[in-house]
Amino acid sequence: MAESAVALLLGKLSELLSRNLDLVLQLDINIRSLQNKLALLQAFLKDADARRRDSERVKVWINQVRNVAFQAEDAIDRYLYEVQFQRRDGIMGSLKYYANHAGRLKIRRHLAIEIEGIKQMLQEITASKLDFGIELKESEGEASSSYHGLLQSPPKPMPMVEETNVVGFEQDAKILREKLLGGNPRRVAVSIVGMGGLGKTTLATQVYNSDDVKKHFDCQGCVYISQKWEHRELLQSILEKIVNPSKEEIAKMTSPDMENKLKEYLSTRKYLLVIDDIWDSAAWDAVRGALPEGKDGSRIVVTTRREEVARYVDPKGFIHKPQCLDKEKSWDLFCLRDFGSKGGCPEGLREIGEKMVSECAGLPLAITVLGGLLSRKQKTKMEWEKVLKRITYELHEGEDGQNIQRILRLSYDALPYYLRSCFIYFGFFPEDSVIYAEELIQLWVAEGFIQERGQQTMEEVAADYLEELVDRSMIQVVKRNLTGGVKTCRVHDLLLDLSISQGEEEKFLCINVVGNHLSANNVGSAAAPRRVAVHSRGSFFKDNNPSWLGSVRSMFWYSDHPFNLPFPVNDLKLLMVLNIKTSYDIRLLKQIELLVHLRFLGLEGMSIVIHPSSIGMLRNLRMLRNLQTLRLSFWCSLPSTILKIDTLRHIIVDEFYLKGKNGKNVNCMANLQTLGTIKAGSWMGRCLGEFTNLRVLKIKCILANHATILSGCLEKMRFLNKLELEFYFEIEVCTMVVKFVLAALVNCNVLHKLAINCDVRYRSNISRSDSLTALDRRKSQLQRQLSPQQHQSLQFPSSLVKLTSNIPNLLSKQEEASLRCLPNLKILRLQRNA
């Protein structure tokens, strides 16, 4: 992780030099000298990292490097904060900037002194490397070669086994299906009991997703329960999976309301509910009142490590205890994981492979992670013997019963440095969270974890990183999207424990759980954590103004109470990521605009409440010049000046409109990839045509007079892969306008998902109030706008995977037949009649 810290700092220095700020240019020599020293030190970190488990002295040296890298990053970021804060907008801002020449000289001198001090520390650390026996290992292949080069990873695709594939548990799955589909009319609980890593969740998921089980029940849902559960959260998660109410409905419900809603809904249905990873009887007591007998044959599946919990859930229920895999099945699972088939292992590697697999004691998680460790190794006897030696050493040195943890740790050590930060980042999320890949990828990009690679976007590279973690069995896929990419994922709780422990050891993150106070005492002062996650309710901080906040780069907040920032914003002036999730209102101070380093701002709640004396943060978003991603889960207005933030990559809001004059002096938004859901308006004519690199676009409230502008803009968007349009006018002319717009998509060769809808509420009201004469006049006007080519049959891109529409009779029979012939089309939902 010290290598990751140095790599991040080197990237930041390169970015700093590329900005051409006058204060930066005057420190060019100092910064480049610092770069050179760090680059040299980075080369020695490879050897040090390989031996950090074996030597406390080497670990101390690595910690010194990491702390100096952190210190340098803090100095650079504080400097940039002062520079950017001085550069205010407008004439007065410019005058104040140039008038403050003395202040800028003082800032520059201070940074120059800090850099010289840091260079001196780096010189001393580099000189001491020989005392620690650290050498320059030029032959090591990967950026972070673990354990004497035994874990190099050639970047090649490997066979992958998804979590839903059960190897060795075929008979177990058959038994469970029989119990779920059996004729017992009583609501029966079927419990799967066993130790962590045995495959309980995988087994339950495979049975839950089987076709015969899906057809048998009226409704079904699957929820995960963490050890630190909350009553309302449990009920809400079940309600969302089974009933799927709107966010507005959920916000108005109390816990008794949720319980009654579930009871009412399930009482007349044959239902299946999977409750995964339940730890205590109290969790069952919290939900049992919401789960009635239902129709004959309802079932509840429980996975747990404790048999007494299973018996408490249903004393007369069925308890199934999967056994560890025997030698033959363990080998089959390993071969399937590493070679794609049960008999795929070369004969010359079989003996070594069997010895390694035997150390996994039949635990599927350990076997699949071991397979992931070896999946990117060269399939040679020499390479596998190195891994076997290390496994043997680790397991024999450790305590009995800790084999699985040590194999998991070896797999972490096998990760190249660019994946380690990405893996540890999963520690931010609460236990058993289902994580959306899109948001995770945007967070990684904002953190600076992603390296540029050819012509790929940062997000595309990050998606490859995620697939590599999946391929290494460090992460589990929950659901894939229609194009095969990861849509949602999760991490096994044993691997979550590993990510948190490694993150805390490396001062990468600090996790605060329910009931604890976060203070300088339990955070530590030697090197404050760079990232903090709070999974809590009520009071979060024991100290009103903890000193370590000044070094925090990322803050996650998961709260079941209204969110209110408990300390001054300027204490977090180096913050790059702020991600808040609550079921209630989010209260922020106006000074949020002072976070000039902010790259990711995520606010998930019912609404946002700003300081009453100002529109506050939403009015002054342009001050956040480094902002890359804005995610808001509620309706709001945004200032048109947001389009002047040329670093923006993603604007993701439930629904918003631009407020104020727009389109003047709009910067080239070359980085913007996601825009939506935004209300149509005059901004489209001034701005939309500039967003030529958009991948995702969602627009609603489109009027007939927007059609020509929208069509012209869509013709320029060659990278668009997801488009959602909602029209807002009479159904009688909707088809004509929609076809006019869709004709512009013929050259969108990577378009995967297309949704075309007409606002149903507006459609029903207008259809009754407008006269036929008025409608005929509108039709005639539109006909005159259409070119002869746009009267022809629609042609859709061959890349299209999904098309949905609620507009009656949108396509002719000929167009629909042509559409159904598209080679990649998987989902087609069209409305036949009004």
C-alpha cells in the first residue's frame, strides 16, 4: 500500500505540472526533483513489499515511506487549496487575485520549504534501505510483486466461474429444492447452517434462482442481514424486495407501517423469502411479525453459522448442514475455477495443485480464492512450486484453524498495487451491501486509483479492474447487465474483514460502527486515516473538531437519521469524496462550496436542506472546479453554471432542471459521459450539441418544438450507449415526433439501451382538452418540418440490446419485424394500444 500511496502522489504531481498555474510553474524545479526521488524510491518498494510479512523492520521502513508520501500529498493539496480559493470568478475576483501578489509569494515560499524538508526525509529513507536489506529488483514483473515474485499476473483473460455455479453441492441443491417445492401447507423455514466460507450463500442463491422455484411462488425476495442490523432497515429491505414501493412511500412509513404493509401483501400470496447470514435470534424477532403464514406452501430460507438460531426461527423447520468438499470435489472445483473444466489441469501440475488444494480443508471460498490467486500465474511447475512453498510456510507458522484467513491474505498479497486500493475500498460499505458497479467505478476514478490505458476511458479501465477482482474470486457478482458487465456486486464477509483490517493497518481507512464514537483517541495520531466511513446513528463524533480531519480525503456516511454535518466544512478542506446515504433529509452548510478539491459528491436522501440564508451549495457549484461526479437522489434545480465545470464526468440526478441563463461561455465538456435525468429546455439548443462524448443521456418533458434540436444533437453522439427520452405532448402526434428524433440514431453504433416514453399523466389530460382541429393543425406543422428521409421506415443500430416504449403503435409492422432481426436484441417491450 505504500507503493499505492507513492503512485497516487506521483500522479498528482504530474497533474499539477500539467495545469500551467503560474504559482506551479515557479516551483517547477522543486516539484520535478521531488518526482525523481519518489520514482526512485518506488522501485525499491517492490522488494520491500515482498518481505513485509516476514520482517518487522521492513514494515517500519515501508510505513516511513507511506507517511512521507502522505505528508507530501497534504502539502501539495493545501497549496492547491489556497491557489484555487484565491481564484474567484468575475472581475472583482480577478482584481483581488492579482492584487494579492505578496500573499501568493508567501504561499509559494511555504510550499518550497515543505518540499525541501520532504526531499530531505526521502533522502534519509532511501539511504537507510541497505540497513533493512532492501534491494532494487529490476526483474520483478508486476508493479507490486508479492513474496519474492511468486505472484506475477500476466494480463490475459481467464475462465471464470460465477457464484451461481455450484460445484460439489449438486445433491444439497436437490434436497433444498425438494423442501421448497414440497407439499407441506405450513409456512416452513429451511435453514442452511455452516461455517463461514462453506458456500451457504452460493447454495441458497442457486436454489433461489432455479426456474422451477421461480415458477412455484407468487412472489420472492432475498435480503442480506449484517451483524449490526437496524429494525427499520431490515423491514425496509424486505419491503423493497417484495413490494417495491416508491422512495416517497417508504419515507412516510414507520416501522409498524412497514410491518403491516408486508403482512397485508404476503397474507394472500405464496411467497419465498431468503434471509442470508442471520447472526442472532433478535434479528428474526425483528421481522417475524411481518411474515404471515401466507398461502399454502410459503417458505423462508435462512443461512446462518449458528444452529441455535436456525432452531429458534422454526423449531419444526428443516435444517440442512452442507459438508466440506471431499478431495475429489475440491479438486473439481479448483480445476473448474482455474482451467474452465474439471479435467483441465495439465498432468505435470496435478501433484502440486492437489497439495495446495488440500490445504484449503474443503472450504469452497478458500478453493476459489486459491484458484483466483493462480489464475493469472504462468502454468509452469516452477511458478506453482513457489506458491506452494509460501502457502506451506504461512499455514505452518500460523495458528490452527486460521487456514482460510491466511489463504485469503495470500490472495490479497497477490494483487498488483493498482488493485489493492480498489479491493480495500470495499471496506467502506456496510456488511452484506449490494454495491452498484457504476457508483463504485466513479468513486475509484475520483480517488485517482485508475491508470490511463490507451484510448479507453477511465471508467472502462476501472470496469476491467473490477472484472479482474471478480476473476480472482475476491469479489462476487450479484447481477450482470445485458451487455455482460457487472451491474451489482458484493464481498464475502470474510474478505470484507480482510479489506478492513488491511485498510486500517495501512491507514487507508477507518470504519466507525453503530454505537461507537469517532475521536482522536480511537483513530490514532501517528498517521491519521485518509478515508473515514461512518455506519451509525445519532451522535457520530466525540470531539467537536478532531484535528485529524484536516488529512481526510474521503468520507462515507450511512445513517438512519436526518444527516447534519457535525463540524465546520473548512475542517475538511482537503476532502475529495463526500458520499452520504440516509432515508431522511440531508442538511448541509452553505460552506460546502469551500471544498475545492471535491471530485465526488453523492447525496442520497429524501431531499437536501441548505443553510437558510442562501441557496448555498447548489448555487455555487461552479466553485467546485475539480468535481467529476455529482449524484443526487432527489428532484432539484441546478445552476446553469454547472456546465462550466469542465472536469465533470457524470451528472446523475433523479430529476433536475437548469436554472439561470445558460449556454454563454460554456466550456468544452469533453469529459462529460453521463447526463440525466434533466428536463428539456432552451439549454438544449445552446449546450447539448457540445456534449459529444456522452455515454448516457436521460431527458424528460420533451416538447414537440424540441424535436429538431434534439435530433441534430443526437446525430453527433457517436459514443452513446444508453438513451432514455420522455415526451410531453399529445399522444396523437407523439409517434410522428418520436420517429423524427429516432431517425438520428442510425449512426449510434454502440447504443445498447433505448427507452422511449410519453408522460402518461400529461397524455391523458391533454387528449381530453384539445380539440381535433388543434391536433390536426399540430400534425400539419410537424409534417412540414420532416424531410423525405424522415418519413421512411426507421432503422435501428445493430448494437441495440433493449428497447422499451409505452407509446401505442410506435412502430409499423415492417419496422417491428426489422427490429426483431437485430442480432443483439434481448428485450423488446412495446405497447400495442392506447
